[in-house]
Amino acid sequence: MMNNNRAQLTIFILVLMIIGIFPSIGSANSNKILSNGQSVYVPVYSHIYYGDQERTFNLTTTLSIRNTNLKKDVMLHSIDYFDSNGELLKNYLEAPIVLKKFSTIRYVIKATDKRGGSGAKFIVRWKSKDLSNAPLIEAIMISTQSQQGISFVSRGQAIHE
């Protein structure tokens, strides 16, 4: 029974690795269009399921926001974290902050924080005075347990609100 669960987890991890190799076509930065701002939806996972009994595999999530502009700052107006039911769990910004040219900021959700569930998400709102490249916004999920390791990336998708 233990080998069957391990085999299922290994197959699941391989599928996630393959999916991670091919970034989503509709990511917020894929169209290379200049913008004055966007709202970006970033799917994240507090845990994933494996096995016939839907066991959970807890994950640490890092939200990474990278200013892709070599010469322009962008303003981050809000970074909000929601659970699977769409309930706001945390506002990460009390006031807008400047993301300097070509810099990166990150926010970490610990593996022990399971409040988000398997359908957690961030909404990141950014603006720029001038037309600007969209920031690259990704979530990196990672964990190790029972001699198994897993990691994958989820890219942000620009949305209309």
C-alpha cells in the first residue's frame, strides 16, 4: 500500500513538472503590451492532494513580483491573499509601495498556514505613470515530506475587474 501511494505521488509530481515546463500562454506578461497598470490574478496552493484518500501535501508559497523595466519604477497598490472560497485572508500592503526599476519583492506563506486551501489566490494591483512593461508575477510552491520533494510555478494572469 505504501509503495502504491509513493508511485501515485511520483506520477503526480512528474505531471506537475511537465506542466511547469510549458508556461501558460495567457500570462500577464506574455503579450508584451505596454500598460499603465493591471490587476493580476495569481493562483496558489496551500496544499495539493494525492492518493485515493485525497491526502494533503502542504506547500510553502513564495509570491515573487519582478519589475521587468530597466529604467522605470512601478507602483504596487495592493497585494491581497484569498482562500478557496474567495474570502480575503490578508492585505499585504497598508499603503502603495514603489517597486524600483529591475527589482524584485517577495512574500512567503508558510506550509503550516493551510487557510488558503487548494484554491488560494493573490490579486496584485500595480500602476505606472508612464506606459510600462508588466511586472512578472509568479508564485513558487515547494515542499518536501516523506522523502518526496515537489516544486512548481504558477504565473499571474491579467484580469478585468
